[in-house]
Amino acid sequence: MCRYLIHTRGFSLPTYGVMMVVAYFAALYVILREARRVKLDPSKLESLTLWILVGIIIGARVWYVIEMWDYYSQNVGAIFRVWEGGLVFYGGFIGGFVGGLLYLKVSKLQFGKVADVFAPGLALAIGIGRIGCFLNGCCFGKVTSSWIGVEFPRRWNPPVYETHLRNGWIRPGAPHSLPVIPTQIISTIDLLLIFGILLFLRKRKPFDGFLFYLFLGLYGLHRFIIDFFRYYEGNALILEYITLSQAFSIALMIISVVFIIRGLKKTKI
């Protein structure tokens, strides 16, 4: 865990924020390179990424605040401390998707073709972003006694720290760390694999939109599985068995299968 690359009395540079910037520019490089290959206007796609980025940040933070409302309802000022972590992918996905659709409507770009250009870059960005989560100590897994466990200091994260105290997992004044499953690194590996698959198929796709819908299905499957190993507050569960993110993952997998089958049928016709 390394929350700050630079930390002095007058200046701090959060590692999480740095990795988000690295993720953005890595994705932008892949997107613009792919845009040139399929003869799309790179300048329009660059503007599109900014619309999507704003939507991602707003949506991701809103989702996280809702999940941790017991804490943030008593600490309203902390809602805006995005640099401390606390961004949920699916909230960001919804926000970014809405922002992207608005720009596509204004610029009159074709959804399927543009979405395929973005799919590999999106997978890469999320994978790099999870490294930021690991260094920041957020989005960690459940407590484990396995050799894979990694200890993260918890005092800096009030929602998690207060939950551990409430559940009796730690004592007041005791060292605030427990070995947990490094779900962030596992997620990074999975997303890089998805990135590789999408790159391999980009010249073999049967129809426009295929790569994007495939990304939705593969990420949904990954997130559904990894959430069984992630630590969540009790109020993140629905039906007492799965998280809200897992329910959204199921929806994404269904959407992926439906639109891929639909696209393949149209291609045959």
C-alpha cells in the first residue's frame, strides 16, 4: 500500500489519482490509434472521452456514497474527497454511458463502430485503475488466512474502520490491519486478459458493436465472480446473497448475450 507518491507538509500527490490519470491516457492512446485504423475522426473521439470521463467520476462517486450512506450522511463534507478513493465501477459505467450517448447524439457518430473502438481501451483503463485501488488500499477482499492475504492499514478509511469496530473484528487502540484477499490485483489480471481478447478480435468482429457487447459480458462475468471475494458493507447486499454490483453484472451478461445473438442473426440475414 502506498497512498502517496509525494507527501510533505505542504503538498501531497495521491497514488490513486496518478493511476487514474495513467489509466485515462493509456486508454486514450489505444482509442485514438484504433480510431485511425477504422478511419474515425480522432479529434471527435478525444472530445468524447472527456464527456465520458466526467460522467464516470460523477456516477462512480454517487454509487459509492449511496452504498456507504450510513457514514456519509453523518459526514457530508467527505462526499467530495474523491482523491481518497471510493469510486464504484458500475456507477461510473452508467454515468459514462449517459455522457457518451449525449455526445454521440450531438456529434452524430455511429454507436456500434465507436463503442468497438472504445472497448479495448476501457478494459485497459479499468485494469490500470485497479492498481491504483491496490496502492490506495480500497476495493480490497475479505479477510483471509491464506498465503495470498495482504495487510492494509484501515484507520484512514472511516467507513471500513467503523464497521470493523462495530463488528468486533478489531479492538479500539489495536493495530488496524487484517490480511485480506488482494481482489484489486486479481481484477487487474482479469482485465488485461479481456483487453488482450478484444485486441485479438478487433479485426475479426462479425458486426459493429460486437467488441463492446463482448466486453460487457466478459466484465460482467468477472465482476460477478470477484464480488464473492470482495469485502462489502452489509447494506451492499440484496436478497441476502448477492451484491448490487453482482445483480448489475447479471444484467450486463444478459444484455451481452442478447445483443450478440441479435447481431449475429442480422449478419447472417
